[in-house]
Amino acid sequence: MSAWMLEYKRKLMSARDALRCVESGMRVYIHPGCAEPETLVEALMGRAPFVHDVEIVHLLTLGTAPYVAPEMEGHFRHNAMFIGGNVREAVNEGRADYTPVYLSEVEALFESGAMMIDVALIQVSPPDEHGFCSLGVGVDTTMTACKCARYTVAQVNDQMPRTYGDSFIHVSQISAFVESSRPLCEMPKPDITDLHRAIAKNVAGLIEDGATLQTGIGGIPNAVLPLLLDRKDLGIHTELVSDGVIPLIEAGVITGRRKTLLPRKIVAGFMLGTRELFDYVNDNPLFELRPNAFTNDPQQIARNENMVAINSALQIDITGQVCSDSIGQSFYSGIGGQVDFLRGASRAKGGKPIIALPSTAKQGTLSRIVPQLSPGAGVVTSRGLIRYVVTEYGVAYLHGKTIRERAEALIQIAHPNFRNELYEYCERTKWLHRPALAAAR
């Protein structure tokens, strides 16, 4: 028996025993996204009676988050670097914290010691014949967390796919193993509405043959991808990949041949999708997973010529300030990779940084294009960085434009029901006047 096999057997234990390493006052990192190690999270809850003031830190997770329950107060406190639906209520009720941070800079917090990691809870594939496990659907910030943690506990799951790139961690680098075969957390395919399709049509009109794409999650990005079936030689450099890329790969649209950074490779930090995606990326050399410190580094992104970054927003004011992590004073999600990719695409030769959003919210009763952001709303993307803004009513290009020109362009893509209201604000501020026809109405 090889040395790594002996080491693996020696470190193999129950989840309860493996989590004994968690002590009061520690900081525990949890593998995010679809890679969340649910067996370890469940065992961590069993430590509650024995610990206090344990900080749990992670990005978006898709499983349950029992550590934010009111009865866990004093034992565990969550620190969200991206807020998901499973922790949103706790954050806004003050039972959990939110750290706004660019996704590209999270790992530097671990490495510098500004956010020291005591225990990393991860999920991996079984080791191969050389003793290497794969982080599977999530390299993201987890590889760096493992390197920095005092203890790394791995849930070994035979349902975790093996992915290529910087995704491998050796048995010798892991403190304890817990075997647990269970389906991964999934992100269901979003419902795509006619509104999503209308916005997607305007976004797709900006994407040319040979472009390299970054797309996020949600209805709009998933509505864009099917509209690109007539394009040629598209590439992917993104923080995350969803199920929507599969038909384009199978149709020969996504080839990466014209990519100027890592050609012929789909470069991503993690996967957010369903079992169909997990099976597709398993042992598939087309996909190269890298840490988000690489995928989201604006300098690396800018090396992709014709880079198209597609991101969304909750609200935008008529000067171009974008809010995408909060609804007024209520925190909703996080900064994520929006600024990383908008900055990178803006520096790329032929790059197109895009913010795409519906013109209204709450069933058409509120305009998302507003005179001023709601009180307490955070500016994720500044007015100096914004370039393309897309709604179902068209495309506004803001780079190099005056405040007056920006206001005019954004009013033109706002919902017609709110354009007069926006013009009235601009008249009070002396930015611009309504055209005669609009004023007459």
C-alpha cells in the first residue's frame, strides 16, 4: 500500500470526530456554492454546546445555514462575503455580518492574515492513484483558504466531479477526511420570462464573433446565451459557469479559438448549476478552474481581447451610479465580481463592460433607473467605470459622457411611465429639459 493510502486511512474518521478541531473563538471557512460540504456543516452544529464565538465565513452557499438560527447566537456568528437567501434575514436582523469585498481580493485577506482561517471545511472527489483530490465544482477562494488554514477537513464525496486546472489538493495537505456520498447542492435553472428575453436581445446585439464572455447568474444571462447560437468562436473567461454554456459548446459556438488568454479553455472559478453541468465538467479538459484571485483579476481579464462582461444591478441613478448589493438599507447580495469584470473588460482591447437590468421592479410599480439611489443603497460600480447600460428599451452608452448626456441616455431606456418623472428631476437640477413632445404629453 502506498504512503498516501496509509495516510488517508489514518486521517479517515467520523464527521463528529473530525469537527472536534473547532474550538471557541476560531474562524471557520466553508466551501461555497454547489460544493458546500453539508455533512460537515451538520456535524459542525453538533459542536454548538461546546463552543462560543466561532465565526463562520463564506461566499454564497446553496445548502441550509443552520448556524444563523436564533438559538445558535453566542455559539456561531456568520460573516458573509456574499449574501445568499439562506443568510439574508440573519444579516439584516443583526445576527450575522456582511463584509463587502471584491471577489478578486478575498484570498488576499486570508494570505495577509487580515482574515486568518483556523479551520477550512471543504468537499472533494476521492483521491486518484497519485493521492490527489479535486475541489470539483468550486476552486473559487477555497484552494487559498486550504493553504492558509491551520486545519483542513475534507468531505470526500464520490459524486463530486474531478475538474482540471488548479483544482487538486494532495492527501498530505488535508488534516482529516470524512467519507459521505450525497448529491451536490444544485442551483436550478432560472425561469426565463419575456422581459428577460427582451433585455437579452439588446445585450446579444453587442456580442460579436470571437468575443470572450463573462456571464453571471439569473434570468438575463441565461436568456442571452441561447441568442448566440449564430455566433462563431466565442470564448469564456468568467468567475462562474452555469448550465447555459452546454448547448453552445455542443453546437460548436464556444470554441475559445480566438481567445488571447488561455485559448481553447473555458476558464472559471466555480460552477453554479445542476447535475447536468456537474456530469458535463467531470474529467472534461475543456474546463480549467482557477482561483478567483486569477479569474477575477482585472489585469488577467484585460488580456482577453473583445472581452464582454455582463452583470446585473438592482438600481442605477441617472448619473450612472450602480447599486447591486442592497435594496436601500437592506443588504441583499454582495459586490462579488461585478467591479472586477467591468474594470477588466473596460481595459481590454475591444472590451464591452455591460450592466443589464429590467427597467422596473415590483411588477412595474418602481423604476430601477432613478434620480437618486435609495437612502442607504451602496454604490458597487461608480459612475466613472460604467459604460453600457441595457434594459428592455435599448442600450445607453455612458463612457465619456457628461452628466446631462448620461441622464438623457438613461431616460431613453427607462420605462415610459417614469420618463417624465426623471425629466422633472433633471429640470429642477438644471441638468436638462424635456423635449417639447415629451413635455406636451
